[in-house]
Amino acid sequence: MTAMPVLYLSHGAPPLADDPLWTRQLADWARDLPRPTAILVVSAHWEEAPFTVGATTTQPLVYDFWGFPERYYQVKYAAPGAPELAEKVRKLVRSAETPVKDDPGRGLDHGAYVPLVEMYPDADIPVLQISMPTLDPEALVRLGRKLAPLRDEGVLIMGSGFFTHNLSELSMSAGTGVTPPRWSSEFDDWGRRVLTERDFDSLIDFSHKAPAVRLAHPRTEHFAPLFVSLGASLDHNEHADTVIDGYWYGLAKRSVQFT
């Protein structure tokens, strides 16, 4: 078995399900991937230290958003738990410097289930969500490197965030065909370039190297999952290929595959 690809995707808010272009892009992406034995998700919406393993049997959903129509709170995604994967993750990550804890009641947040509903709608692949214990890029790259052996067992490692993310500057008048704000396009173009050129040192140092970084990411939790995905790919010397690009209300939805 060749190593499973690694993904970083811009997961969208719950109304992603109403966007026919984006939902088709995610579905097409999943069809082009080898079928995973399990899916391991690192989402921007679960920051917790020390490193924490989520629910491993049933997968309750965490409706971690407010003010949306009721139908978004009725979405279900009854994926199987992944207790065997959870045990492998614990063994790979745990060390004297990196304790591991469990939160068996913590299910999938919208950074996990919103894209998975579109990519694997049958909900028949075991899913495990793990916490993001820090926003430090170098530490997250190290975490990804620890998780990389799972790829050889068919596990799909998925970092879920948003390539630019500033809700206070969200342009509700900017649909997919409208020119995005300059801060979003400048950061997105820079990110595309450094990923294409494999300039991962600059990527890791994005807070100093990227243009418009304070507007693109006032807080960096939605960019941070990219570094777990990057770490899981580094020892394979892989390229990051953009699978989805464009903008959603001015936010860059660039999503990449390391393969």
C-alpha cells in the first residue's frame, strides 16, 4: 500500500451545504482519493492542551456555532468510532514531553463533520478527532511527523481550517465570483506560491513572512491545522497540490493535498 495522501481543507461554515460548487468540489475530491481505512481530523475548532483524543465509540456532533437556522442543528453524521486508531495515536504521540489525555464525550465539531458530510456522505468510515494542543507551527509540524506512520495503514489525516479567516472583515456581498478583499487575495497568493515552491521554512514563519497576515488571520487557529498536515508529509518529500481554490464571502478557501 502506498502512503495515504494528507489533506488540509478550508471547511466552511454550516451553510457550506447550500453551496453547490463547494459541495461538488469536496465530493469530487473524495472520489479521487483511495478509500481510507479511517479518518483522523485536526480541526481549528478544538484547541486543548495537553493533546487530547476525542470520542472513540459513538460520535456525537458538536454544534459549535450560533445564530444559524434550526436546520443546521439537525444535521447528523453517525460515523463509526475508531478505538483502534485512537490507541495507535496514543502510542505514537505520548512521550515524557507530550502527555496524552482522553475526552470520550467530545465528538466531531463542524470543522470535521461539515466537510465529511459532503466527502463521505454514507458515514461508513471510522473517524477520530484529536485536539490541537498549541498554535505554534513548529510544534504542530512535530505532531504531524509523529502521526505520519498512520498513512501507511490507509489512514487519511485531515487538517481542517480556513486559508484566510477574519470574520470581522467578512464580506457578505462577496460571493464566489466577486473580487475578494486585497488582504485575503494577497495572503492566498503568497500561500499558493510558498506551497508550490515547497518553501516550507517561510510557511512555518508565516507570521513574519506573509503579507497582510494580521488581517488574514487575526488569530491563527484556522491556519494552524495546515502544519499538522505538513508535518505528516515532510518525511515523504511530497508536493502540496491545490485541489480547491477561490473565495467564499471574501475568505480564501484554498485546500491542498500532500501526495
